[in-house]
Amino acid sequence: MEKSVFVQFLGDAPLIRVIDFLIENSIFDYTKTEIAENSRISRASLYNIWSTLERYELVTKTRKIGNTVLYKLNKENPVVQKLIELDLKISKEYAELLDDAQAVIIP
């Protein structure tokens, strides 16, 4: 699977992968296991960065089903809002570069 432009730009670190996944799927909530699997990182890597996600309030608990807690991106956090803006800006710039490159190839 190809890396997103966000991950290519900011680096292929577990924290970046998780943030990227949560930005792309921000309307849904997920268990920690689902976040790790969909971010393509190990559960151990997720647990290593989880305290950072919680400390800076990048994620928020949404609900609890039995003993399982679900989380989603905390879109009310100003840092998260800037990360979403950055993701959109990077994507727009990348799309424009592709359009420019295609225009050169196909006159």
C-alpha cells in the first residue's frame, strides 16, 4: 500500500501514521487495536506513542462498549485543526504538482 502524501512529507513514524489514519477517517471511532492495524503499526508501537496522543489531547474517548473503549481524532484541539489544515495544504500542493507535470507530458 502506498504511503499518503502526509506520511511522505512528515516521515514514516508511528505517530505520523496514526495521525494520518485518524485524519483520513475522522468521522469514525476506533479501538486501539483497530487504530494500530489500520495505521499499519504494531500494538506495541501504538502503546509507545499513546501517552503522547493523550497528553496533547489529539485523541478523545467517544464511547465504551463493555470493556472496550473507542477513540477518535479530537477535532476541537487547535493542534489537530492545524494538522488537518497541513494535510489539506500538502495534498493540494501535491495535486497541483501532478497537474503541472501532466500538462508538460500531454500538451
